[in-house]
Amino acid sequence: MTVTTHSPGETDALGKALGRLAYEGAVFALTGALGTGKTVFVQGLARGLGVPDTFYVTSPSYTLINEYPGEFTLYHADLYRLADSDDIESTGLYDMLHGACVVAIEWAERISAQDLADHVAIDFRISDEGARKIRFVGYGQCGDNLLRELEKNIKECLWL
């Protein structure tokens, strides 16, 4: 499934819609170049998960993983600065992938798809017109089911 957003507000709204549908143990693997909307999407995801507005959701580029309370704890990881699986393992991310939480991973191409198992891959691209083309692919039954629900509920994103 591919969705086009035309503003940060629309990208945020799409993340929020997905957050409302997320389940305990959901993993979102985000890929795309710098500035394509990954962090804005996670900000919406956080709001959809019930993370209070008092928590400002930022890119964990230097802290590597940020934690936010919500319906499920949200772990927001940024692997941009990590070189290999040993670096990733030292963050504790592998333990989080199997916890009672939701995990959003920016620069997910740096982690093996085998380590992600059941997840939703989300790729962000900027079109020639400056819009965001956001492509979703579900891996595993839970990932597939989540995307089917998103397709059914996508109309709640106001721009559609």
C-alpha cells in the first residue's frame, strides 16, 4: 500500500491513524533519506498510541532510543549512527523487539530483516512535487492484518 502526503500535518495524521490501530508487540521499520518525514510520522504514531502532549517526540539521533508512555510504551529508535549488529545489540533494541511495547525504528535498513520477524516496513520518498510517497509492506500475519485495518480506516485521515 502506498499513501501520498502533501504536508507534515498529513504525514503526522497518517502516523496517528496507524497508532490508533497498533497492538502490543507491533514493530515499525522506517526507511528513507534524511528529511523525508520519518520523525514526523513517529510523532503522529505516538499521539495515536496515547502518548500525552506533554511529551515532545523528537528524533533519538544522539540518544539512540527514546521511550514514551502511552497505551503501550513506545520505543523510538534511530540507527543512523550505528555501524553493525554489535552496536545495535548494545542499545538493548533486540530485547525491546520482543517486549510488551510498540517499537518504531528509523534507519531500519541497518538491522537484519530476520531480527524483525513480524513487522510493518514503511519507506519514505519525496516525489518531484515535494509530496511524500509512503509505502507500507506487512511482514507476517500481524503486520498484514494491521495494514488491512489501516486501509479500511484510512479515510479518517482528513486529506483523503
